[in-house]
Amino acid sequence: MTEHIDDNRLTEDLRYRFEYISKFINFTSNDISSLNTFAPIALPLIPVVVDAVYRKLFQFDVTKNFFILRNDGFDGQLKDHQSLTLESAQMTYRRDMLSGYLKRLLLQQQWTDDFLQYLSRVGKMHTNKNGAQSINVDYIHINATLSYIETHLIDIVCVTENLDDKTKKDYLIK
């Protein structure tokens, strides 16, 4: 039987949207527990993952171009496309933000409405929905970046020697 999903509530009710997405991808409280259990393994590797992400984003002009735009919270001097490096202040700021985001995902024990608001704010700050007209990252780039991060996290699980096969399977397969 087809379950009815209220399209209007998806855009207006954050908890409803989370519950729908959770059902769609079979995301449960067990997955949150798995993230929390995986955290001690992954947290020390977050700087490596974040650096890999930004190196990847710098490989393409279409994604690098977003980093010459002013984003929420950064008040420093912006570098132009030619002088922008991974060590530029605006990139250090962005790496710190992505690191904090990944840490929160791994450590958050209860996905409360406040946490869902945080996730929503992070998503909106990459669009013009948060009032920032300068940055509007197309979904294709967000999706590619999140997929790239997921691949790195899967690799971490696969190469961690002190995890038995059952634990690896529990982390990776629903």
C-alpha cells in the first residue's frame, strides 16, 4: 500500500521531513548509535577527510568558484580565484565548519528538533533560502560532495583493523 506523504508538510515541518527521509533511507536510532560508536575511530581522521574534500572541490572550477564568494560568518579578506589556496583564511574557515559539522553528526546522540534545525541551517546557508544571495550551490555539487565524504567514511570502516567483519557490516549495511 502506498503511504501518503503531505508535500506541504515536507517543506514546512522539519520533523515531518526528517521522519519521511528516515523512512525512505531506513535510517533508525540504531544508525545514530552506530555513528556514535564509530566516532572514536572517525574523529581523529576528520582532518584528513576534510582536506581530501577541499582538494577535490579545488580540482574543478565550477566548485572552486563558490569559495571566492563571501559566506556567513567569514569577515576576513577574500582571495580571488587565482590567489585562493587551501591555506587561505576563507578556506581554513570552511574546513573548520565542515569539521564541526562532521563531528556533530558523529557525536549527536539524540536527533532532537534543535539538531535538525542545525542541519537545516547548514543546508540553507549553501542556498539563497537563508537570505544569502551570493552563495547558491547547485544540488549536484552538494550531492557529489556528500557522496565523496560518504566514500571516505566507508573506506575508514573497511580499513580499520580492530573492527570485526560483523561490526563493519553493521556500520555499512542496513
